[in-house]
Amino acid sequence: MKSLHQEHQTTQEQIKNKKFEYLVENYKEICYNIKDSNSKYRDNDDNIRIMAVTKTVEPELINFAIEQGINLLGENRVQEFLSKKDSYKPCEVQFIGHLQTNKVKYIINDVSQIQSVDSFKLAQEIDRQARKNDKVMNILIEVNIGDELSKSGISKSDVLELAKRITELENVRINGLMAIPPINAGDSIYASLQELYQEIGQKKINRINMNVLSVGMSGDYIKAVKYGSNLVRIGTKLFGARKYLEVSK
């Protein structure tokens, strides 16, 4: 007869195995859906990156995702990232969460890109920290495409003006746009973001390279790919719902 401790261990192992199986199947589904949407609406040669959003996910599961082929991680919280980063297998990491200026210094050497830049003040601090560390940091401008009060990001109408100001900074390079469209947003929202991305790119402004359109999460990544996204940020669909990940009994 098993002891309570042994039963607990067995249950924990079952939960762990279920998470791993869930990830494998869902990663296959995500890859298939992206390929399908790409083939229907775009050039089949388009390279669409899958970012694994790692908020609240334990390093063991993140490393398993890397083993399955994930090569890009997205971090939302500075403190959580700092507590976990040394446990990760080698993998590119980008920062995608709201970033306070006083925390830029903690991540400047550990991320390849900061996606959530929505003010000149933040861009200035990134530039200052990058210069101190003898590097140039790629950034994306975060667009509040639905003008939602609950979300970070700059209004679509102000993006070009902010972008031009940021080009004054020598140690920052604008590499594209990032957005979180409203829940159940219509196609017109995605189309307008794609249009903005293309318009800025066509202007050929020095220090602005429209290489990345980071749009699409677990609930809308298929539609985002339809409208030009080449980087989708997947958390729940890959790792499972947050409450599932926190189960301990």
C-alpha cells in the first residue's frame, strides 16, 4: 500500500507528464496552423517565428519546449526572468512585458530585443544602458491598436512621430512593431496594423528597419499570420492555462 508521500509523488509525476504531452501536441498544432494560414494568405517562404511566452512557467517545462524546437522565449516580468534565466538551456530571449525605466539595466545584456517600447523616455533609458554596455539594442514600438485604456502602447496616430524621435538615439534600432489587438477584434484592426507597418517600412528612414511585426497570441495567432505577422507570442496554447500550470495537488 502506498504512503501519502508516495501517492503525492505519483500524482505530481502524472501532472508533469500531462504537461509535457500537452506541449508536444499543441506545438505540432500551432506549427500546422501557422503553415496553413501562411500558405492560404501569404508567400510560403515567409519565415514566421513562434515565441514561447514563459510567464509563470517552470524552467523544466521551458527547457522541454526548447528541446522540441522552440528557439525564442518571451519574458513579461523582469524579476521572474532574473530568477529563472540561469536555468534555461541556450535560447534567444526577448522582453515583451511592460518595462519600467529603472529595470532596463537588469535585462540589457540578457535579451536580444525589447518589444514593449511605447515612450521616448523608455527608449532613452534603453539607449543609455546600451551605450554603457557597448551595444546596440533592437526594439519594437508597442502600438495600442485598439486605443484601449487598459493596455500599454502608443496610439497608431502617434507611432511615426515617436519612431522619428527614437532615431536620434545612437544605441537603439527600431526593428518593427508589436501589438495586442482587442479580444475578438475584426479583420480591419489587423489590416490597419499591417498597413502601418508597411507604410513606415516604405519610408526608408535611417535606423528604422521594419523587419518584425509581432502580433498574435494563443487566441488570434492564425488571423495575425493572415495579416502579416511574422512573430507570434504563444503562452497558454503551448503550455496550458496558467491555473493548470499552478496545480500542486
